[in-house]
Amino acid sequence: MRLNAQSNGRFYLYSPLKGCFMSTITTEAEVFSYATLEQTWPEFEAKILTFLGKLGLADKVLHCDHVALRVNSIAAADALKQAFSARGRIISDNQINGRTILIIELDQPLTLGCFSIDCVELPYPGDTLYPQEGWEHIELVLPSTAQDCDGLSQELAQLSPSLVPLLQGQAASLTEAPIKVKFSSPKGDKERLANPTIAFKQADICIKIHPHSIKAVIASELVGN
């Protein structure tokens, strides 16, 4: 069988033997919930803190402006939107790369190590099917005037010289899963602030670094309106 369709939050599998679509037993919204996020936060926190240490960033003075989720169904996204809206307020509803991404400012910030995180990024699903739903990455702010990833990479290398091999495309000498580096410049339809991003990913954990906080990026949407 292969995953082939989605409707009303329920995934359908196509069976070549039966020649038809077969519904999964439970919806993603039923499987995944806000309660699951609460239960999995300690594990996510531990993985992020360990990864920060591997990247040589654990002792750097950086601000964590938000944490991001990934879900595979509209029903799950709607349920989490409602849950987070009861615990904060939506400060941005934007289109990025063709899909809706919400930013929720929390009434009570989340604590991750020494970080106090007051915003959550909740993207609605696009074409990608994630192997694991839930907490996916944090984003750190390295204050900078860099307009592109090359400039940001140079400043990050100065902050943490141990990252130079990774930033230059050399594989980390680890016996575990490799660390992948991605350079991008995501931008919403209404944003006017360049925010180049460098992402470090290992297995199911990711840490992204950019020069401007999510609130500064959202504020840029108001310029000229």
C-alpha cells in the first residue's frame, strides 16, 4: 500500500491488490493532540540541548525567538490552532511557500533550558508528509545586518569557529547520524525584512539561526501598509 490521498483530516492508502483507496482507522487529529505536545516536550528539550552542545552553541548568548511544529493534516492543525489560541493569541497568519503559517504568542512562555520561548510556529500541511509530527525545531537569533546566508555564515563562524567545517560543506566526523546544513531565505507574502536562515539538522532535530526575531519580521509586514 502507499499513501495517496487525504480528506477531512483522514489519510487514505491505495491498495493495488484491491484496486481502491482504504481509509486509515484513526484520523491524525485523534492520534495527535496538544496533550501529546505536552508529553513530548521534555524529550524534545533534551535532544535540542544536546544538539546545541554538539554545535558549540550551548554557551553562546543567543535568543530563542520561537519553536516550530509539524503536522500532516488540516484537522490536526485546526485542533492545535484552537488549543494554542486558548493559551495565547495569533500574531501572524501568513502565506510562505504556498502554505499558511501561524505564529502564536503564548501567555506563558515555554521553558527550554535557559531559553524562555514566547512564540510557536504552526504551519498548515503542504505537500510534504512528515515521518514524525510534533515539535520539530527551534530558531535562534544571531543579531546581524547580514542580507544573505553568506554574510550570516561568516558571522556565525566568528561566533563559533567549530562550525566552520559544517558551514563549508564538510561532513561532521560523527559515528551517529550526520549533521545536515541548509541555507535558505524564507519570506512571507507581506514581509519586507530579509531574514537569511541557516538550519542544522540531525535525525529528527533541527536548530535554525537567523538575524531577526519572528516578531521583528512580523512588524516588517506593517511597513508601507
